[in-house]
Amino acid sequence: MKMPTSLLKQSIIGLAFYAGLRYMPFFERVSGDSMCPTIHNGDRVITNLVLLPPARVGLDDIVVMEVYEKNRRYIKRVVAV
């Protein structure tokens, strides 16, 4: 069965839009000193929405966790796996 051209174009545009949002960088300002001496209060960091499975996160990696209830993001170092 042949897919209509307009549906194919819409699918490609939708997929490109989703991929662009998923990998688009976000600029965050750090608030707090819990990551010193690596990241200091007031520093700016670049993050993205790449979701890694837990098996890919390793010791000493820096991760960003989003807590929806508090509408905040936390930057933390992995200290145990």
C-alpha cells in the first residue's frame, strides 16, 4: 500500500521536530554549592534531554534530575552504581 505524499511529509516533519526538541541544548544557571569544586554557584551549564538507561550511567558521571512536583532540576554526581 502506497502512503500518501502529504502524510509522509507530515510524518517526516513531526519526527524531525521531536528529534530537535529531544536533543536541543538547554542553558541552566546553577544555584547552590553542592557540586563544588566542579560546578560553582552561578555557573551556567548546557544540558539536553537525552535519556540514558540506568546501565549507561556510571560512577562520577554528572546527571540532571527533574523533579516535577517541585518544578526544579537538580545537578548531581553519581557516587555509587
